[in-house]
Amino acid sequence: MKNFALLCFLFIVIASSEVRFCRADASPDAVLDTDGKKLRAGDQYYILSVYSRNSGGLSIGGIYGYEKCPINILPESYDYLDGLPATFSPVNPKKGVVRVSTDLNIEFEASTRCGISTVWKVGKFDQYLKQYFVTMGGTKGNPGRETIGNWFKVEKHGKNYKFVYCPTVCKYCKVMCKDVGLFYKNGRRIFALNDAPFPVMFKKVRT
């Protein structure tokens, strides 16, 4: 009887260990587009606001609206405008599916009149506005200390998604973790780091 009890105990311990092992190794959930399909690295998607009123897709602009080289990211003013297509590049280039809670680069498929890259990054702290803005001019790939500002994550937000800045590509770097939301200035809504997420969904670009 004692041997039987011991065997049962060992079976339970082994089974529990296997469950924990499987859960630890499980990949994060895939990010889904508006058709319910998995986002694929390198494919183009419109990043649309969940709030259809006065908010469309994402585009390029400036805080004041008259900058010679606007580098800020902001939603279109009308819901029928899809904005600029974007691509997502996970930190592991071999991964073909975009997953939640995974470091990635985001890049607009567009060109700027001042020739900077359209890869998203966190800009330097704006001393006047007391704010970190999400801007362009980042570099893609090369995870580490030098590129720490270029990595974002997609996280679940209710039935939709949100962007967060909380990179884990540098084990020894001290980073802040913030949602990517909107900062209001001069009647304009600009992407910035704050505690109020901007819910989004992803619509695949039809070719």
C-alpha cells in the first residue's frame, strides 16, 4: 500500500512538472488582424484607432503642424483615412508571426522629405513639454543598449491591442515601462509615453 501511495505521489509530481514546463515553453499568443488572421512579420498593415470618431489610421506630423521635417506619429483626423501602412519586425528575425509581449520594430512604409528613417523610436525627453514622444528616425534590428529606444511591444487591451514601451532586448539596461498613448498640444494628438493606452487594431493592406 505504501509503495502504491508513493507511486501515485511521484506520478502527480512528474505530471505537475510537465505542465509547468509546457506552459513555460509555450509561445505568447499571436496578434490578430481585423480578419482574425495572424499578423505576419514583413507584411503591411494599417494601424487603426478603435475609436472610430475623429480617429483614423496613423500618419506622420508635427507637434505644432508647421515643422519642416515632421517626425511625430499621430492619428488621422477622420475615420475613413487608413493612414500609412506599417510593418512589424520581431527581435528574432526567424519568427514569421508577430506575437504579444514580444520586442519588435515598427516601421512606416513611407518616405520623408528630410530623408530620415520611418522606424519608430522613443525620442529624447522634451524638457519644455515634459514628455517622451514616440518619433521616427530609429534603426531596425541590432538589439542591445544602442538601440534600446527602438523596441516596442503589442499587448492585449480588452478585445483589441495597445502598444507599450518596455524593451527587454538589453538585460543590463534600466528601462521605463509605459503605454503608448496620446499627448494633446495645440489641438493635435501626438503619440507619447504615458499611462493612458491608445487602443488599436490592425487591418492588412490589400495588394
